[in-house]
Amino acid sequence: MAAWHAPATRERGGQPIYSAIAIETGLALRLVFHQPLRQTEGLLRLIADVLGVDIAIPDHTILSRRGGGLTILLKRLDCAEPLHLLVDSTGLKIYGEGEWLDQKHDIRSRRRWRELHLGIDAVTHEIVASELTPDDVGDVSEMPALLDQIDAEVASMTADGAYDGETVYDAVAERHPEAAVIIPPRATAVPTESATTQRDRRFCHPWRQDRLAGQRAAGV
């Protein structure tokens, strides 16, 4: 409440009435309740009446104008527990003027893609690591770069079979020796000669006989 009104700027001209926190609060309510700005303004007034607080409420015009240039600082959710990391990637198609011209003239050209590699906190769903690469960069090769972005202790790393490889296991073991690596082996995977690594133990996992049962047993 103390930060609802904007401090004086000591500059000539009109002074802002509402702080960035007030505008951010209104826009957050709009997103949560899927409302237009006019209804969001009314909701803010209703909340203020229910709480019994006497504050000015920004109207829908101010929310629209201020929201365009609002810089929102993301609040990191600190967790005392070790991180349970989920890793995956997705392809992003590049659109532009060339794409529109190709469709207009019915021309088939080579599609351009980028690969987005993501590391996500399984508890908070926060993106803790990301890499954008050309489409010819494999998932396994980007694993060390993703792990280098994570400062927290990692308790487990979960990914799909595309990440099955000694490179991934070695990258996790080097940075987080106690972390469990949960990756279903590929159908063509074979154990190492020593058969003592964490990856080798996956060959005795229920995944080898029943993939769904193995996923339930691992909690993924």
C-alpha cells in the first residue's frame, strides 16, 4: 500500500500518480481473470472497497498507456530444497517477409528453424536455463551449457530418450555428483564395458520392459 502512489520526480510537467507496482497489480489481475481493462478497473475498485482502503484506482486508459512501457522485474522464487531439473527442447520456425513472399508466389524454399533448449524447475515451473541454437545443434551437446547456467544444487535431472548418452551423464556427474539422472534408455542403447555407471543401471529399470510402468516408478 505504501508503494501504490508514485514518488515525485522533481521534473517539470505533470507528475505520475500511480507507481509501477500499481499498474503491474492491475495488469496481473487482468491476466488472472481474463478481463478487459474496463472490467479490471472495476475489479480494483471493488477490492479496495472490500478491504476498506482509501486509494485512487487507475482507470483503463492509464492501465493501457502505462502498461506498454512497463518494465517488470521477474521475482525469483528461492527454494531451500535442491533443484529437480526438467530438460527438453522445441523447434521454433522463423517467419518474416521471405516466408510471406514464398506463400504468395507458391514457392517452396528451405524452412528456417531455431532450436530452443530449456531447463525448468519441476517445483516452481521457472525456466532456470535456456539456449537458442541453429537447428543442426543436437540436444545432447547443449546439456553442459544449460548446466553451467544453474547455480543451485541439482537433486535430479529428468529428460526424454533424446538425451540418452554418456555425454549427458558425464556433464551432470561433473557438476552435481549426487544428482540422479532419469532418462529412459533408447531401444538401441547398450551398456558400457564396465556396466557400473548410473546409465548402465537404467538397463535393469522397468523402462526396459514396460515404459509406462517405469515412468510411474520414477515419478515422471
